[in-house]
Amino acid sequence: MKEVTEAANLIDEIIAMEWWQFQAVENEGGRAGCQDDLETFAIMRKSQFMAWDRDVVESYYRDIKTARETCRNLITEKYGRMMESTSPAQYEEIKKFFPEIPPAQRELIEEAVAINVKWEEDFIRKYPKLGGNGRLIHTSEDSLWETSSETYARGELMTYSMETVEKYLNMCRRMVSEGISLAELTRFHMCKLYGYDSIEQAEASL
């Protein structure tokens, strides 16, 4: 129980730091409505972190804590990096503000992204209503108004330290070998946080 409580507290601390950074994100069209929706933000982020291995959560906690201490906004950077696909011209203007990612780290990121894409494809086949309610899956489907889960995952992973990327990829590899889907596990926690007993119950309600 102590371990569970410690993990929950760690996740809450991460979400608090992310929410603070999210408030500082400047959108071209002004403040976005989602920046005033703490409940949805917390559920989305918490369901993700609850599905992670403890060592990945701890490593990302160190990343976000270091970012706060060095005045680096990982949320702004995440959305900025997504623009490489959704708004290439604007990305060219802002990419100089982001840390360079070594080729070896990019290779690990792309492996993790490919695994996540496969999980998302499997999920939408198994749960078409719930899956269809989410993001489009592939970067090839991106537009100025739509960001795919592939692009989102890549943008977020690019804000992680090499240590966190390695731990995250190791977790993904283990899950693949054990037949576990991170996409499904994350949705399970999300559905529970929204008050459903299972993914199946949430799917049936749509």
C-alpha cells in the first residue's frame, strides 16, 4: 500500500508541474479552452502515467523537475515539435529554440513510436467506438487542425531525457513480449477514472 501511495503521489506531483507548464503555453489564436480544463488534463495524463512502469515514472519525474528548475517548458516544446508535421513552415522558425536530439536517441524514439502506432491500430480494431473518439493514428493524416497520436507520441518522447527514453522503450519492448498493449492499459485507467468498470462498458455506452 505504501508503494502504491508513493507512486500516486509522484504522479500527482508530475501532473501539478505539467499543469503549471501547460498554463504558460502560448497559442497563436489565444488561450485554448483546454487550458482551463484541469479535470480532463489530469485524467488524460494520470491514465498515461498509471500505465507506466514505476522506473519510467520516476525518470520522467526527474525530467520535469529539472525542466522546472532550469525554466524549460516541456509542454511548449512538445507542441512545438509536433509542428514539424502539422505546420512545417512555422516549425522552421522555432526549431532553433529546442535542444538538439542525438541520432542514437532519435532511433530509440522512432522504435517506441512504431510500437505505439501498432498498439493504436490494434486498439481501434478492437474498440472502434472508443478508438474512433480519439486522435487519428498516423502522421500521414496530420493537418493544421488535426494531430495524430503518432505525431503526439513522437513530440512528447522528444522532450524526454535519454535515460527516460531508454526506460520507456524497455517497458514497451517488455509489454510487446508479454502481449500487453500500452494503448489498452492506458484506456483502461482512463475509463476507470471516468467512472466506468471496464473499457467494454465505456465502448458500449458510445
